[in-house]
Amino acid sequence: MTVPPKLTYLALFLGYALEGTSLPVPAELLSLGSGHYISLGLVSFWGSVLAAVAGNVTGSLVAYAAGWLTGSSIRRGSPLARLLGVNRAALERAEPWLRRFGGFTTFAARWIGFIRPAALMGAGAMRVRLPAFVFFGALGSFSYCLLWQYLGWRFAPLARHLLSGHVWEGVAALVLSIAAGVVTLRLMGRD
């Protein structure tokens, strides 16, 4: 059974949008799945990259807007900040980077996951210029999503071979990845 291409692009967009908000969503697994379809010629490589980047930038803008709207309440531990693992200590660690490098911090946050929540929400709370935030965030997202789509595409034949007849192991790996993300989020919120 194959997924229609438009649904593959939609899944990439939504998965990377959720991950872009800093929720612990293993969107990279979606890239590996879309890589399978790319290798079969069912979806476009560049269409998949574009869908993932658009979703990730959209999610990052949601995190930025949340920081902008909640502002100082992040420091007091707003429910949204706690959900995303942003606490006073994390924000205080991100502030010097945001003050010194501004939007470039969002590029780094795309690649360094544990700083992402504080960097994205902190950028909004500190009113980092939106054009710089979007430019560097999109650049970081493009490079990140390009790498994962390429890896998914190139390793798809190997994954097909390894998983042939072992669907439940693949499902178990996905569930364990999601569980690990949730546990990480919980532990980050204990500062």
C-alpha cells in the first residue's frame, strides 16, 4: 500500500511543523519514510524538502509568536513554556546568545535540539527582528531538512531490506522514539 504523494507532503509539513515548535516529535523518521517514496519515484525529492522546510519554519514562527505573546511570563514559568521545556535557567542561558547573535541563534537551534525551545521562544520574548529570525531559521531548516531527506532517500533501499517482514519492529522503534522524546521533555522541565 502506498500513500498518495499529497499526503506524504502533508505529513512532512505537519510533522516538521510540530517539531519546529520544539515539541519532541521525531520528524526525522518522517523524512526516512518519505525517502522510501522518493527512492520508488512516488514523490519528489525537492517537493519533500520544501514541505519539511515550510512546516519547520511555520512551527518555529508559532514558537516565536508564543514567546512574543507570553514575554515575561516565560520567566515565571507559563504553562506553554513548561510544555516546551523552557524555564528560567534555559532562557537565561539563551539570552546572551540571542543578544549577541540574534537571528543566527535560530540557525544554530535548528541543529542543536536542546537549545531550540529557549532560543525560539526567547527570540520572540526578546523581540529579535522577525526578518532575521525567519531568514536564519529558514536557512537552518533548509540545511537540516535537506540532509534528512537525502539520508532517507539514500538509505531507503537498506531500510527496506532490513525491515522486510519486520513491520512490528519498525513500529516498536517509532513508539520508543516518541517515548524517549516525551521523557526528555519531562526531564528538561525539572530545572
